[in-house]
Amino acid sequence: MKIVFMSDIHGVASALETALSAAESVGYDRLVLLGDLLYHGPRNGVPGFYDPERVAAILNSLKDRIVAVRGNCDAEVDQLMFEFPMMSDYAILDAGVETFFLTHGHLWNESRLPPLGMGSVLAHGHTHIPENKKLECGITIFNPGSVALPKGGSARSFGYFDGESLRHVSV
């Protein structure tokens, strides 16, 4: 199973379109959305090309491929815009060779690990900074970064699992 991980879109339709175009070029079966889909939050300011209605329309066109979780900027009213569930605090995705615990990162993260088995992957966004590291306990922490509002000097990016390994794709 090939999986694309995106997080922290924050209503920026042009950034989402660019990232999805790059994702199509590598190919994927599932699109995992790790929260903060529409709203930009009070600390981020209004990003250029803010268009949450367009983001919802784009993502709804891909609803049969999406697994999504709620971010700290997502609200119940946002669910009304989507034709797929996106209000769960976490989801578990079994990709055959890997088991992914999917969450936004504000509740479950490296400092507060969920109960996972060795070899599992904790995939989360929230920090807007790409990360891919294996902890001593055998759990991999994977953050795809942000497709819209990167932080820490990182580029806009998403994550990609090709069925064997995880990597970041800059967009």
C-alpha cells in the first residue's frame, strides 16, 4: 500500500493543489490527513490564498482514498464541509508491513506516546516540521511537515510511504 501523509493545510487551496499534483506523480492508494484542514489558527495569521471552501471541495473529490483525523484547529462545524469523517483524535491504519497510529500531534506525540507495539509508526503533524526518527523503544516518529505553513526553516512538504519506507517530499 502506498500512502501520502499531509498535515496542516490550514485552508490554503493552492498549496494543497501543488502537493496533490506531486503526490499524483509518485502514486498513492491512501491519502492520510493529519489534521488542521481548514482553519489557520490565531497564531498563524491569515495565509495567502486562504480558501477553505476550495480545500473542502478538493478533498471531497478524493473522499474514497482519505483517512483523516482532527487537528487542534479543526472544529465540529468543519465536519459539515466534508464528505468523509475527520473528527477522530486518532486512527489506526494497518498497511501490511507497518501499523500507523495517526493523530495530529497535540494530544499524542513523542512526549506522550500512545500504547503502541515495537515497530509501529506514530504519524502526526502539528509542529509543521518534517521528522522521521526511530526511538529506542522501537517506535518510529513520522511528521510529514506542513503543505501550507512550514516552520523551523523547513520547506512545504508531505510524507510518502512506498510500501517499504517513509520519506518526505518537498513541494
